[in-house]
Amino acid sequence: MTDLSDLEKQSLDEIPHPSLPQGSSIYGGTKVFPDYQAENGEVYFTLVHGIAHESSVSFVAILQATRALRKGFESAIYFYGPGSLNCLATRGFPTTGNSAFPGEHNINNSLSTFIAEGGKVYCCRFGLSLHGAREEDLIEGVIPTHPLDVQDALIHYARKGAIINSTYMF
């Protein structure tokens, strides 16, 4: 260990940490609400306006939409604004497909899984254009949309009685 001052050593020794061994439970496991499954024809629609890897908002929204799909809901995700960047297949460094850090492709892999399992993914072309992203760089199966489709998609899914999860990141 590097040389520590007396106060740094004192601070480290005041409270032992970690105080619990790995694997200790510090949270209960009781699920309060029933594990709802989709009833015939129910729909789950997610709007994402969050930048990939800038917060967990986008990734968690994808995971929630996938969970809804697996519960039997018709499930769709609509990426718009900076959220459109989540749909790019060109992520990677030093070349596309290579992860520069663990989890760099979590969003890509999760979207590919969502699509493969029957979910629909929409991506606003205007959101892509704001960031210089190209339509041909979209993950396979992502459906490009017109900027005016954001509102009409919301109306479409609302009229279908969808549960709507709208995420927004500044």
C-alpha cells in the first residue's frame, strides 16, 4: 500500500470496511406486487430519450420492455432525440464490435435479443441526424421513423391501451 499519513490510517481504521463479507444480504427479498402476466392483447410501449451509457435510464428501459415481452405483452420501444444513439451498431473501439470497456455492448446485445424475441424497436431519423449518425448504422431490425411519428406512435399505442413507460434524460 502507498504511504499513508497518520490521519489517513486513522480514517481507514475507524470503521472496518467492507464490514460484511461478499454475498451478505442487506435487502429483503419480498416482492410486494403480483408477478403480472399479459392478458390477451395487452401492449407495453416504451419511449426512450436517453443517451447510451450516460446513465442507466436507456438500458433499464430496454430490460423492462424485454421483461414485458417475456410476460406476454406485445412490446415496442421508440428511441427519439439523443435516445436514437442507442440504436447504433457502430459502437466499439478500436473497431466496431469490440468493447473498449466491459458492458459497452450491453445495449446493442439487449436490443438484438429484444428484436429476436419479437419486440419492435423504432428509431427517429431526426434524432440520428442531430448527432450525425447514419441510418445505415442501425442495429439490424431497428425500424427507422419520421420525426412526426413520435407523437403518432404514442397515440397509436395509447389507443391500443398500452401501458406506456416514458423515460426522459436531459
